[in-house]
Amino acid sequence: MENFNKQEIDAKLKETFPLEHRWHNRFHLEMPFGLINDPNGMAYHDGKFHIFYQWNPLGCEHKNKCWAHTATRDFVHYSLPELALWPDDVHDKDGCYSGCGTVEDGRLRVLYTCNRKEDGVRIPAQRFGSLKGDKVEKEEIIVPDHPEGITGHFRDPYLFTRRGKRYFVIGAQREADEKGTVLIYEETAEGWKNLGEVKNRLGDFGYMWECPNLVQFGSYDVLIFCPQGLEAREFDRQNIYQAGYIAGHLSLDSMDMMQHTKFQELDRGFDFYAPQVLTHEGRQILIGWMGMPDKDSEYPTAELGWQYSLTMPRELRLRQGHIYSRPARELKDLRIAETAVELEAEDIKEISRPLFEGSEILLDMDLGESKEIVTTLAYGTEKLRFIYDRKEQVMSIDRNEMKKGGRGVRRFKLFADENLSLQIFVDKTAVEIFFQHGEEAASILVFPEKNIRPEITIAADGELKSLSGKIWELDSFRFNA
């Protein structure tokens, strides 16, 4: 086990905020050193949203898994991140893996997967802890190992309540066929009882399901999870691993997800995985990891000592079995009002505007006679393009003209008919875009070679009947010790 000196690590964090490198983002959570990944332990407690996330403070490799912690009242002002949970005993000596947060008897508690390996054999345990001051104090282990019929790939518990009882859903892999699944455990007077696998109609659907969330939207249950091992298709599943959901009705009596939809992705970009959802006052707030497992070489900040970001918080709504996502309403407070630039034009084929170091762009287009509409973020000669093919009803995201980091194209179906709506957030390296008022979203990381403020261009092959919108400069997150 590595020696994690919390005082030294926290002091180093204090010295390095605010983040100043030109590739460090303004309004995306990230760290000045080490590798971050899955958001964890999200909870609302004592007037604040608490966000934990996986962090290796010792380097840019997927090992030494700890949890960092920050808190915010408004998703704009944050406490300075700190090391909150780290491997320090026999149960989690090989990593404090992902988990969730809950509030219980006035305490903020977390439930996480302890990872340990003995002679190469993985022994996962599920354990509670409580936030005391600036660290998580470890408490009881409630599930000491993986159950019969399940491999050591058994992790990422997510607590939920039904009919006055507590349960958790957890990601797993079956032993018999090495295929992905999720299990549910129920809290009883005798301890936590394994109710078994959640039945579904997905069939053979990858070799592991990670990071499950079970979220209610009215009378519907939504199972969010990250299946690994799916084949890419023309218009979906194009990343190495996916993050998505099925919506239906979960029967805890029959352990069946009844009448569920097909699997749908939550994000169509290159860089989105391991989302976690917090339910608070009727809102479903999602934060995801802006990165992709097993693609570390595509993120050049590792050479500078840090890697990856988290997405902005998103609010989710379910309509006709499909999740719509929009940026959390609090993020409007990042807009610097006096910088607003109005966009109003009719019967045009092309329009360009310079952007700020951090920008939000709202665009509504009446497509008129045009058949192809290309929205370009240009960093000098480097370009990130969003290409809409109206005839095929297909949106493509093309970053092949960026020189550093990952390349490639992502394509998905998007119905626009006569109007196309885009909401684009452009940070130093993080771009998040919401299509058709949140019907689809995409997260993309780009690493411009030169320190150039981007320019946005909207170009069509025929006249757009009208284009309206606005551009704002966005302020940075503020961190207080």
C-alpha cells in the first residue's frame, strides 16, 4: 500500500488552486495533479451539494484509487477539493472504488466498494463510511465478498428507497457466461440480503455492467448503467464503453424490469462515462466523468501531471421513455451579463463570431432550404465540427482536424425537421453541447495546440431562413479554502 499523507496532499492542493494552465478548464471540476474519474457519493446535506470523485493523487495511472471531496451550494462556488478517503487497511488496500452517498440521522454517509487482491484474486467488499470534518471515517462492511455465481467484478453500489425500505443496486459479472448484469440487495434486520439479478430483455449485452443508478421519474424506473463489450454500430455505441439506460417499471417482487425501453445512450460524445445521479427536491441532477477508460493516451495533459474532468451538472427529465438533459439551472449564474452578444440574421448562408475563453452559445435555426448545416469551433487551423445532414436526419461530431488528443467521428440520429436548436458550452478543453433542447447531449475534450480563442461559424449549403441566439462569456468556478 502506498502512503497517503492527507496533510501533505491537501497542502499541495491549496498551493495549486486556482488552476492556471491554458488547458485547465474554468467551469468543469478537475484537479491540478493526478488522475480523476468516476463521480461518487453525491448527496445533499447541510445546505450543500457534496461531490466526491475517484482520484489518484500520486500520478496519472488507474491505480491508488482514492476519493476527493468538494461541496457547493450553487454549482458555482466550491470548497477547495480535499483528499477524503484512501486505501489504508486490508479491505481496500488495492483501491477505494466507486460508490454512492446518502444522508442518515443527520450524517452524510457513503457506501463504496473496497478492492483488494490476494494472489491475483479480486475480493470486493461493500462498506459504509461517514464524513467527519474533512475525511470519511470507515465503518462496517455490509457485504464481505462477491456472491455465489458472480465473479470478483462486483462493484459500484447505489442506494435507493422503495416502500420505506432501503436497497442498493450493484454492477456485476456472471460467472457462468462472464456477461454483465446488476444485482439488488435489501436491508433487513439480519443484514443486507441479496435479492438476485434484475431480469431484463436486453439479451447478451456486454461482459460487465458498471456504475448502475436506479432513479425514479414519476411512475417510471430508470436503470442507468455502463455496459462494457458492446459492438459499435453505425449510429450508436461508438465509444469503447457506453453509458446509458433503460426505462420501465421495476418489480422488486419478481426482480424484473417490466416493459422497458431499448438501451439508449445518455451522451453522444467521445468523453462521457460513469455518470451518477442525485435526487434532490424533485430534481434529478447528473454529473459524469469526462473521459473514457482504456483510452488514456488520447488525453495529453497527462504529460503535465493531471488528467480528466467532470461534466457540468445536468438536470434530467423523462419524456416518452427518453431522457432529456439540460445544464443545471444554477449555471446561468456563470453568465457575465454585459458580455452578451445577440445573434439575429435572416436568409443567410454563413455567420461567424469570436468566442471568449469560456463561452455559452444558444442557437436556434429555421433551416429554410438548407440540407447540410455545419457548426464549427475553430482554433486557428484546428477545427471541431458539428455537421447536420437534414436528408438523413444525422448529426456528426468530427474532431479529426484537431492535432492533439483523440480524433474520430461520432454519428447519431437526430430529428430536426424545420428547426435546429443547439446550446454549446466551450471551456478551455471541455465542450458540452445540447441538441434540440436536450433531446441529445455530447461531451468532447479537445486540446488546441496554440493558445487561441476559438471562433464559431455556422455555415449552410442553402439559405437559412433565420438564425437567432446569444453568446455569453462564462465566469470561472470559484474555490474557497
